Amino acid sequence: MRKNLFVILALLAIGYFSCNKNPYKAAPPLTAYSYFPQIYGSTWRYRDSIFGEATDPLSIYGIKNDTLTYTMNGATTDFNSKISYDAQVSSQLYPAHIADFFAGNHICDLIEPTQAFGLIDLQILNDTAHAGYTWTSTPSLTTLLHGSPVRAINTIVETGMTMIEAGRIYTSVTHTAINFQININNQGFYNIAHFDFYLAGDVGIIEKDAYYYGYLNETQTIVDFNIK
């Protein structure tokens, strides 16, 4: 019951976020963040596998395979003074949308709408942290999700990994895990989602796995990329 209630509330939460669009054409001055390139015109293409169970509150059943292309489109978005760089996301199955990349103080954020929870802000990397390092953040752009406190427990799981995606070898890969938690009616925080991100140096995200209520719901793996 509380699972269904949370999904309904979460989809309304996007109304809490204020943003303004601002154009840019030059590459942002973020050369130190090689794990999170944001250069205008850069592209990343992913194979997106979406899974689902008949009991899920989401309108996703069976398996759907999609191709997602992220393109830095030359604009920024101001999320309550948090200036982020826009990526146009095209899909073969769904309408296009905007994802936003933010980097500051060695923290990298992915701000993107999700079908389960609306717009969320995930701190997917601390590029100076060692394996085992854990920190807490807010996975929304406010401290509440429709009146209920939310938090993310972020952990650097492993660094210096080597992975193969679509036949290509990636080195200097960092694996980050995120537990998305909510506290409804002061009952205490509990997990409602888990995310795994794998980022390669000078490339960015090469894999993302999303689990909702304990079930693997989505896996994105990189096919190719072009960093300008």
C-alpha cells in the first residue's frame, strides 16, 4: 500500500522544482572532472533494457530494448541556483527528454526524470574519494518529496576497475552505489530504490543499473561515444 502511495506522490514531486533555461556554446570549465565530460556536442549512445513485473505499479511489463542517445545540446538549466548542463536524450520508444549534468566540489550529479519517481538528483560520483567512502545527499532538489523526507546513501564501491562494454575495454572505472530512501509518517528511512553507476575516465557513464523495490528494472550499457 505504501509503495503505491509513494509512486503517486513521487510523480507529483516534479512540481516542486523551479528551473530556468540559459544558453551556452563554449565548453564548461570543468576539465578536472574527466569522469563527467560536459562538452557541447558530445554524445553517448546506450543500449537500454527495461524489465518489469506484473505487480509493479509502473506501466512497464516484460522486457523492452531501447537505444538512448545523450547529446550535450548547448544549454544550461538553473535548478534553484544549481547550474547544470543539458543533455538532449533521444529514444526509439519514448518521447525525447532533457537530462542535466552538474559538477562542483568534486561531486558529480545526474538530474533526470524517472518513470517511477519523477525528477531526481543523484550524486553519482565523488572523484577524489577512495573505495568504501560513503556520504549522504538529498535525491531531490528539495529536502522533501511531497512532504516526506528523502535521502540517498552514496558509496564508492570500487575504483580502478577494468570493464568491457559492447566489445570495448574501459579502464580506470569507478563503481558507485546509491540507496534511495524515504521516511513516511516518521516511520524511519527505508530503501525504495537502488542504483549502480559505472564511470570511466575521460568517457563518463558506461553502465547504469536501476532497482525499484528490490527488482532490477533497467540496465543501460554504453554502445559508443564521441567526446568533442
